[in-house]
Amino acid sequence: MLEALSQEKQDRLLYFLKEDKYALLFCLDLLYVSHLWDDLLDKDNERTGEEINEAFIRSLWRIPSNPFYRQCQPALLPMMYNALCMWLESNSLKKSDKNSKATAFALDNAVIEIIHFCILIKGTIAWAREVGSEFWALFGPTTDDLTECLEAEDV
């Protein structure tokens, strides 16, 4: 299976999302689909047919029918479209020099920005700022991730 978030991280994310279980499900589905797609493209993790089926079920049915997503779609859909475009661009940049790879690394993390935006939707700017440091510490990219990206062979 795709690496699931630990129960502790899910609990904290649910807290950040003001206990909205549909917002949590949307975030988890978005992470699942984006990670699987990335794995299929860069082939760094082999995925099973069942995992691929699950990603399509989540992307074609669970996300569009999710009540949180349906309510917030006017705000979320452009962000998702932008994250998609950024991720596609990052795949080209990964094939270049270290500066381009650093840019690719930043672009790759756009999905996490969508999740942060969900926290903002559920709360306020004050709420997002109150929990932001903990959110980014738990879910944000690390220096190890950046180092791995910079040292990776061309994809």
C-alpha cells in the first residue's frame, strides 16, 4: 500500500481542519492520488494494480463526491489545477542542473500548500497562523528531502 499517514499525523491534521472529517478525507485522497501518480512516473516505488485502481476511484469518485470538496470546489479547483501544472513542470526541471532541481523541489510540494489552504478554509488566517508551524513541521518538506532531490540522477 501507499505509505499511509500515521494515526498521530491524521489526528493532528483532523485537529488543524477543525475536526471536519470530510476535509480530512479530501486531503488524504489528494495525497494518495498525487503520490501514486508520482511513483508511476518516476518509478521509484512499484505500485500494484489495486493501488492504481484505488487512485482512480479516489480521483474520479471520492474526491468529486466529497461534501467538503463540493462546497469548496470554486476555491480548491484552481489551486489543484495550478499544483498539477507545477508538478508537471517540476518533472522537466528535475532533468537539469542543481538550481533547476531546487526549483523542481519547490514545485513538487504544491499539494501540501493545498492542504494548508484547507486549514485556512476551515478556520481563519489567525487559526492557520496558530497551527501553521506545527503543520509545516509535520507535513512540510525537509532538508533531507531537498538533499535527495538535488543528488538524484536525472529522472
